[in-house]
Amino acid sequence: MDIVFSWAGEAGGSRTVDTHCFFLCCGALVNITSSLERVESFAYEYVLCTQQSTQTNINRLKPASLFAFNAHAFHPIYAATFVLDFFHYVIVDGRTFDSVAGLLFSSSPLSRHMGVLRFWTHGSVVKRCTFKWAHSRTQLLGELVLYQCPTCYCIQAWDQRSLGPSSELRQDVTIRCGYVGEQGRCTQELHFTLPPNLPFKTLKQPEGVWVAFGVEKTDFL
């Protein structure tokens, strides 16, 4: 667990800034239900204290937001750009996360390697969302498209001609293997579904889009 300092020097004195917590560990922390429940409990207990401590001027080290990564085999190097840019824009420049989210998620290796979970306060409420990179050819609705068909073992044979741009994917998607052999066309299909009853908003990128599951389109991040 890595915590950003709760203060930063400034000409003429110092200024107090929020503390932010990063869980730099493999995705099992948030991919296993029982573990995710503990993380949520931690977030609700400590993130919410930030607002209360602001009013009482105590416990300033309570984090204003928590971040976790869901990669099955987490490689910190892929998160380095995200963390350094967070220091730059949020800690040093004092900008809000919502205003720089597009810049923070601009790293291509981060896009293909992992999703990002964030817990933060909005008024007196603790909110949570999961950022997943989505691409209409390689990562539909934030889920990886298999490189090889598990039935006929053909490489990159998925029929995706009817799919539109990544930013326009708004419903469940089914793609079918396009390989045709002596026995006819392969019957293997892949199904990609949106999380039920979960709102989302898209953050457009030059290639693909980041999708924040768990927040309305009008919500600030």
C-alpha cells in the first residue's frame, strides 16, 4: 500500500492536500468477492473519515480516495505512468480527478494490462467505480477478446464486421468465429455482456475508450 503525502510545499508556506491510497498488488485483492468486500469495508471506514476529519481537523492522513488494480498478474511498471501523472496533476497542480481522468488513462500499456478501481467521497457518500479499457476489436465492453478460437484453434477469426466504434457500444455483444472448414463454419461464439443495472460513462481516447462502470454519465469522478 502506497500513500501520497498529506502536505505539499508552496511558495510562502505549505498547503494541505488530500491523502490518496494505492493498493499496488495483484488483482486477487479485488477479483475475489470476499477480498473485495474487505476492501469496500476499508474504503467505507477510512475514506468517509476524510470528510468528517476535515470538519474536526483531525486524522488528516485518512485517504480521500483509494485505488486498486485488477490485473491477474500485476506489473507495477504498467501503473507507474498513472501514479506519476496523478502526482503531477492532482497533488502538484491541485486539479480534480474528474478534470484529468482522460490524461491519467492515456497510457497504452495500462489500457491493455489492467482495470482500475476507485473509491472516493462525494458529499457524505462513498462512491465506487471500475475503469476498464474497451476496444471494439480486442477488448469488447472491457473484456478481452480471445486471440484464438477454443474450438477450431483458428487465429483472429472472429467476425466483428458489424461492430461500430468502441465509443458506440451500448449493449451486449455476441461475435462468432468466421472459420469455414470441411465440416462447415465453426460454431464457436463469444458473448460479452454489460454489468446488469450498472450505469457507465465513457472517456474517449485516440484508440478505444475507457469505461467507468458504476457512475452515471452526469456524475463527477
